[in-house]
Amino acid sequence: MPYLNYEKSFIASVQSHTPDYCGFLDCAELTKGDDGVQRMLGDWVTVHNCPQENNHLFRFDCYYDGSGYCGYYVQSFSKSQGQAWNSTGLRFGFDTKGYVKTYPLKGGPTRYWHPKIVVDGVEQDIVDALSEGVIENIWLRGPDTYTLKAWNRKSVGGYWHVYTNDAKGPTLELSLHIHSLGYKDTDDH
């Protein structure tokens, strides 16, 4: 039975450095409002280039079992951002077309994600290099070893958002901006 490793769990914002897709990972689509471009919070996991005061935070829960490291369960975590939308408990998963969205947690972890540090084409599990601050050169591998990709760009008032998926578009080259390492700060919501 998998167990949560508190010391290897963390909260981070996620930034894309992929050419033509530089921005931050979010759970929002952009929409045109009376006051200009606005974020419309929802279930799709997107990347967008619209500046905001606080970037969306994600919680990475690290799991192990009897044979070792399993991976991370990733969820939206918008604590202390003043957002009315409650995203706690919504975990990353795929819809029937391969797009990444958040789903309510039902039962224990079943699908793990694998953040990998990639240097010169060689992948290393992030659990071996965790620290607070920024970790560069990250690929986020899904449950079936697919990398997180960008697809289906939507332009809105001079900005854009793009949906994340497992099959189409370029692999997202990411950095993790780790705000809190260890579970004590991630479980008080």
C-alpha cells in the first residue's frame, strides 16, 4: 500500500520556458472582460502569459510503496492567494481526449506523475534533488510516461492560454518554484 512521504512533498508554482509557450501553469482560461483580460478559474490545466500578482500554486504529494518511489500526486493548491474558488482536493488527470484537467479526489492515489530533471537528454527523478527555490529543466511525465505538452492555443486580448495534454504539441520545459518543502505546511487547509 503506497504511503505519503512528507519530506519529499512540496508546494510550487510551475513556469514554462518552452519557446512560444513561455508562461505559468494555471487552472484557468483567459477571457475578455469589462476590465480587460481576466482569468476564468476552472478545471483545465493550462499555461498562459497573462501577468498576475500571484502565480497559481500546485501541491506535489510524494508517494512510496514497498518497492520504493512511486511518483507524485499533483493537485491545484490556491491557499493564501485570496481566490474564492476552492481548488483543494482536485487532482491532475486526463480527459478522454488526453487533455489534463483536475478531478475531485475519490479514494487513494492511483495515477502518479513524475517530475524529471533533464540535462543533456538524461532524466533524473526530482526526489534526488529537492530543495526550496527554483529547480530548472523539468519535464512532467504522466502516468503512462507521456510528457506534459502544450496544444490548442487561444488568443485573448493580446495574451494567450494553451491547454496541456499528453500527445500533441511540444513537451513543456518547466521550472518548479518551490515555496514550501515538507508536508507540515501543505496540510493545514
